[in-house]
Amino acid sequence: MKVEVWSDFACPFCYIGKRRLEEALSQFEHGEKVEVEFRSFELDPNAKVDIGYDVYDYLSTKYGMSRQQAISNNVQLTEQAKTLGLDYHFDTMILTNTFDAHQLTHFAAKYGKREEMAERLFKAYFTDSKHLGQKETLADLAAELGLDRVEALKALEEGAYKQEVRSDEQEAGELGVRGVPFFVIDRKYAVSGAQPSEVFLQAVTKAWDESKPLTVIGGEGETNAADEACADGVCAPNSNN
């Protein structure tokens, strides 16, 4: 089974959704047979690499709320993240363009470390207050996972995985993805948003049951007909783009 996850590293609900999916898979009987693939999605493709304001001013402008309301909302979000073992630091978060961070995941995929890279990027942004728009910083993160720093930096500087990022984003549009996180399970079911782990568990269980082969009824060597076993049957993008 394959679960594709469209997400952005600047999306707090994407990190939460990732953890809830992991919780569900840890409870799923066939969890070890599920492949999770992270796909690229930029909430704000036009964002600058260096932004001269913090997340509270950004939210105030985007949603028309007061700065204090933005702070209060993020306090609640921080508490929600804590229940999943995540440590958010909005006060020191560095807003930036995430395109190169997405390129880095495709580079890591070349060495079978795409999911590890995605996890490290989320932590770097929300917990460690790293500047994910800086290529040098991203190369350092790649090196932390045992990847070649020089090769990673060169790939970012040359835009070696630009087309892969754009392809993911184009496919998201074709699937009707309007916000992230967005989870696609075996191209049969989709889960939108950071839903409770129970929702993910229900979805993967249903998809798994429906993918079972025919079950033969009767003794070995008999020619009884077979019955197919089956189950019973968000962060929004910048509106200015």
C-alpha cells in the first residue's frame, strides 16, 4: 500500500498530520507494508527567501486578525502539537520560501531518505528555527542524514530537482488539492487535513481490505466460486497566488 502526502514545510498542520498518520500506521496490522511518500506543495510559491516580518504579522495580514489574536491562535496550536510530542517555536520561526527545501527531499529520495529528510525539515523549521530558504543550511541538514553535503548544495544551486517539485505541484492540481496536508491512499481514498489518527486508521484499513485477492471458499482442489473480500462500504494556499 502507498500513501502519498502533499505537504509544505511551512504548514504547522502538515507536521501534526504527519504524526497522526504515523500513529495510525503504528496501530495498523499491516503498517510495515505501507510506503509513505512525501510530495511537494508550496503554500506560497511567491514568498521571498528573506522576509522582513514574523509569523504573527503574516497571519494578521493574511486573515485580517489582530496580532494578539494570531499569537493566541498559535499558543493553542503549540499546545495541540505538544500532545503529539512536537515542540513548536513560533516566536523564533523564520518565514521563507520553501521551494529549495522541497528540492532537497527529491535529492534525498535518490538515496532512499526522502521521509527522513521531510521529518528533519519539519523539525528544522518548527522546532530549531532554521532558515530553510538558505541553501547552505539545507546542505547542512542533508549532511546530518549522512548525505553528501557538496552534492546536495550543488543540486540546489543548479535547480537539479526543479522539475520534480513542479511535477508534484501540477499533479496536486490535477487531483484537486486545494490545501495541505492532503493524503492519497492507493489512489483510492483521500484524507484532507490533519485528521485524528482514527480517521487515518479507518482509511488505510478500508483501502487494504479492498485490495485483498480473491478468497477461495471450499476445500483444496474443489471448484467452488471465489468471493472477493472487501471492507464495509488544513493550511490554505496564499489566495494572492
